[in-house]
Amino acid sequence: MNSEDANMSLCLVTGGAGFIGSHIVRRLLELGQDVRVLDNFSTGHRKNLTEVAGRIDLIEGDICDMPTAQRAGSPKPIPSALWCANTKYQGMLY
């Protein structure tokens, strides 16, 4: 595999410590993808990533924070990303 192919296998999963995100992370790893997880752990849990902790690049932070988002997308551009990040709201939004 050349370096370009290796970079193409990197996938960013926002909210990767959540229930759905952590399942997606595990499946991507099974498929041979390199995975970077960005999560602020406001609704996700570290225990959801315990079994894959040594196999992922974990960035703790909020996707809405520009320096954190830039760090998640560097040093090379991310060729694919899956958005599983969520914000917990109470009440109704209009």
C-alpha cells in the first residue's frame, strides 16, 4: 500500500463514543480503515471505545470549537467523515 492509499483509509467519526458512533467505529476497523474519533463526551461514553482504544486516534473536544475541528482534520485532509455527533436538547425547537 502506498502512502496515498494509506491516507485514503482514514475516516473521521464525530460522536464516535456514542452508541451508534462506537458501533460504526468498530465496523470501520473491521473493514481495515484507520479511524479518528472526535467526541466531547457530553452524551457518549469512554467505555464504548474501551475495546478499540489502542486502534483509534481519539481527539477529545467539541466539533464546534474551530481549533479542535482543525486538529481533527490535520495534518492531512480527511478523505471521509461520518457525522454521529449529537447535541442534547430539552423541550421543543421551532
